[in-house]
Amino acid sequence: MTDATASPPTIPRRRLDAWPLVLVPALALVALPLVGSPTSWVTLTVAGLAMGMMIFVVASGLTLIFGLMDVLNFGHGAFIAVGAYVALSALGPLAPWLASGDPVQTVLALLTAAAVAMVVTGALGLVFERVIVRPVYGNHLKQILITMGGLIVAEQLIRVIWGADQKPMPLPAGLRGGIMLGDVAVEKFRLLAVGVGLAVFAAMTLVLNRTKLGLLIRAGVENGEMVEALGYRIRRLFVGVFVAGSALAGLGGTLWALYRETLTADIGGEVMVLVFIVIIIGGLGSVGGCFIGAILVALTANYVGYLAPKLALVSNIALMVAVLMWRPNGLWPVSKR
Amino acid sequence: MSLLSGDLPRSRILSLLLLAVLVGLAFAPFLFGGAQPINTAAKVCVFILLVASYDLLIGYSGIVSFAHTMFFGIGGYGVGLALYYGTATWPVALGGLAAALVTGVLLAFAIGLFSLRVRALFYAMITLAVASAFAVLASQLSAFTGGEDGRSFRVPDALRPGTKFLDAPLFGVDVNGRLLAYYIVFLTVLALFLLLLRIVNSPFGRVLQAIRENEFRAEALGYRVVRYRVAANCIAAALAVVAGGLNALWLRYTGPDTTLSFTIMMDILLMVVIGGMGTLYGSVLGATLFVVAQNYLQKLMGSAAQALEATPLLARLVDPDRWLLWLGVLFVLSVYFFPTGIVGRLRSGRQAR
């Protein structure tokens, strides 16, 4: 079985469990008659997809960290907030590029800001892993408590560094407005978000499924001790995944802040609730499940927000309950722990 | 001894501290004059009950819930809204509390039955999501709950400051409705605390601890793990509802900031951890220390911030609004170095000698 020289076609492939995939179009179709007008339906759907992508970017790092390391980082929200604030600071010097209104320069400026945010949150992740998380591997209760403590401290430090008041983070002029596709207006920023989300998903899928690193990570998720016994330093993998996950949180924070157009220090906590719902729906540790879950949550939130605004957040809980009734461990559970 | 259910403090310093807290709270109106200390004492009482009931979950059963403030809030809103919409009489207040108890326990039952089958992490996340949804719901249904502003309401006549029971002050203290309200809070908390002590030292409490230590083994011994956990969840929720009701009755106000906000959940966590998880005496010390520190630390930090005005960053670090930063640091450090909290420290010190 483990013979590496065995010809690939003989390896039994796990049958693709396609039911969760059907959920997304099914949800969208159910919503169509409820919403009524097709144009608002398309607008809502595109907006939902964009929001789903942003949530996915944030949640993917968390679910990967959980899958590989069995660490649930409640402090992930802090990385989101730090990413958003760093991007805001990085956009300051780049203001001339943004002011030009030229789409290419705008996107370049945003990419630079996002890259800075990712580097900072990645570095922070390295420190966080070493100082906060490492001493409590294998102890869930302490993990929850201590990462929660880390979240408080980080949120307060943000207030110390950037001030406690709300900060505006205006969407650059080049990304304002929308593109008309027939009757339907699609905001440019939403398109950008969808693009970024798809790119992250594609990159993650490729790395996880087509590279040796990805193979090791997946093997580590399934059975870490075995990977270690085969001579790979799983600790390094751990740290790498933690840093990558934190950097993704930074990217997600940047997108989320641009979407909200205002920044407060508790932005992280707010997103975390959505992120938790998403990774519970998706199945802890699963990237694909996280992707589906994020889209489901965002679409539901958007449709319900349009139909009955007061029920938006409650609708997510209802969605989570419904999914868990169907599959108690989420759509595509990875870990058997 | 049977009053304490055989669970003695087991440390001389701990006994002295607990006695000091008990005496301090029992005679608070007489020992400390003025409104501020009595408010602090009432808050300490309410939080002792809240934290002790939370300890039943986190310390004794190993369940991490972030929805404890939700039940606290249900209690507060139950009593508060009943008195706001109804007449300010005892039956209305008790009816509100009863309705809140039923709601809270049913909700705890549903959440527990649903998600306690899976692992602790799941439960933590689900409760966090449910609690935040509840908080949003409470502030969005503003026509009913008063939204962010909350509701101020009239309490029954006997609890009003204007009601005098004795013509002359007793030991320099007016015997009025506020005094009665304080003693209602104090005695209810005392009774429920002793009840909780009884619960955790009963066979039921032992099973909870067994499940915390090794769920698999407890199951193998024939205990239905889910049933015990759901029961613990419901008991803790019911006590939190009562704490919320008492809090509302004392404050004559109920609103999201005093009951549902996530800050309060953090406070509860800090109190449990600092006091010591898995021992109810820890919640007494944790709550007392925390509430007192909350009131006085901020003043201390204010003066420190003024002294450091020359160095802007340092001054901002000790700004009174940033006191949660220092509590957070304290929290992380205590999870690392004193996972058993103050009580655990005191007890182990005794054993070492």
C-alpha cells in the first residue's frame, strides 16, 4: 500500500462526495422565487459570492491550522484586525497611486498593502505560535483560554498603537462603482474579492494536492505521528502552516476592512463568529468544506438580509443547525479526532 | 460542616480570606458607608453566583461555553421586561424570573443536547455563535427590549430607596428598600452558592469530574456522558438566569452592556481562571478580587497615565481604558503559571509544608 513505486492508477481513489456541492446552486435557486426580481437576485448572489470569498480567505487559515495541529486558535480574529490596520497604514504612503484612479495602479497599491499586511501577520503568527500556543499543544481547554487571552491582549494593543476610535478605510476611487452586465450592476470591489478568493482557493488546492509539501501537510492532518516517524520534521510544517494561516488572516482582514470601509479594533471578533460558523459547517480541518461553507453562509446572510434584515445573523445559526442535523461533523469532516 | 457539604477550604489562609469575604459582604452596608461600596458589594454577590455556576461547567465538567452571558442576559431581561411592561409588584417580578428560567433552561437543554455530543471545541464555537446572535437579536428588537439603551424599570415598592422600615437609622444606616434589596441579593446568592457546593460534592458532581478527566472511561463505566453534561449545562444556565434576575433587580435597569456583552463573558473567564478552576471557592475569591480591582485598578492606572504623560506610548499603555490589556496579560500568565488559580496555589502551598 505504501509502496511509492506502485503505478498511480492502482491507487484507490476516494469517491468524491458531491452532495455538499449541490447545496450552493440549490440554495441560490430556492432564493430566486423568494427574492422575486432576477436583477436583484443576481446582485445579491454576486455580493454573496464576494462576501463568501472574503470569509473563506479568513477561515481557510484557521481550518488548516486546526486540521494539522489540532489547535483551535481563538486569537485568529486578532490577526484579521492587525492585517486590516497594517493595510490601512501601508495605504497611507501609497495614496498617490490610489488617487490616480487608474485601475492598474489602484490594484497594485492594494496588492502592496495586502502583501505588507500578510508579512506582518505572518511574522506575528510566528511569535504567537511560539509564545502563546506552543506550551499548550494537546490541551484544548487551555488552548481556548490562552488564545482567547491572546485575542484580548492583541485587541488592546491595537487600540494602544492605532488609537481606540473608529477609522475610515475608504474604498479607492479606482474600485468604486460597478460594471454593468446587461441590466445587472456588479460592484468592482466584489469582483476583485471573488478573484482573490478564487486565487487563494486554487493556490491552496494546488499546493495541497499537487506538491510534496501539500502531501506532507495532508498526511500530517491524517496521522502526524506517522509522518514524523518517516523522518519529516512535522514541527516545521506546523510552524509553516501557522504562519501561512495567519498571513491569510491578514489578507482576509484587508479585504474585510475595504468591504466595511471602517475599521475598529473589534473587527476580528465580529468576523470570527462568521468564521466559526463556516468551519463548523464545512467540517473542521477541511479546506473544500470551508469553501462551500463560506459561500453558503454568505449567500444565506445576503438573501435573508434582503428578505428579512433582522434575521441575518440568526439565519446563519439556523443554517449551521440544519447542516449539523444532516452531517453532525460538518460537510466534509477531515479529522476523526 | 454539612452546610459546606464536607468540602472545606483546606487551607488556613484560604479559610481566612473566605471568612473575610463572607463577613465583608454580609455586613457591607454597615461596614462601608455610601452608595459606591454597596454597589460594589452587590456586584460581587451577583458575580460570585455567576462565576460559580460557570465553574460548574468549565471547572467541574470541562465544558467551555461562551454563552453564559446569554443566560445572565435572559435572567436580566426576563425580570426587567416583566417589570417594565407589567406593574411593579412581586408576582410580576417572580413571573418574569420564572419565564426567564424556563426559556434559559430550555435553550441550554437544546444547545446542550445538540452540541455536547461532539467535542469541547465544537461546543465553544457553537456557544460563541449562538451568544453573539442572541446579543444582536436583543439589540435589534429595540421596540421590545429597548435596544442598545436597555430598559430602566420600577421595582416593587418594598425595594425602593424611599421605603423606610424603621424610623431611626440602625447603626447609622437607613433601613430602607435598598438595604432589603441588598440582603435579598446576598442571601439568595449565599443559598444558591451552598446549593452549588452541595451539587458538586454529590455523586452527580463526582460523575461530572470523572467525565472531565476521562470521558471514555466514564462512558465505559456506564454513565451516560451526554445526559450528565446536558444536566450540568441546564443547572449552570438556571443559576446564571437567577444571577441575571438579581442583577436587574439591584440595578433597576437591564441592557445589553450590563448583561449580554462579550466583555462580561471575558470578565467571567478571568474571574474563574484567576480564582481557580474546579473549585467553587475560587469563584468567590476570583469574583471579589476582580470586581474590586476593576473599580480601583482603573483609578490607579489613571494616575499612572498622568505621571507618564511625557512618554506618549507608555502613557497610552496605562490609560484607564486599557485596563483590559493588563487583565489579559494577567490572564495569559495565570493560565500558564497558575492553572489552578489562587485557591490551587494556597492549597498546594499547604500540602508542600
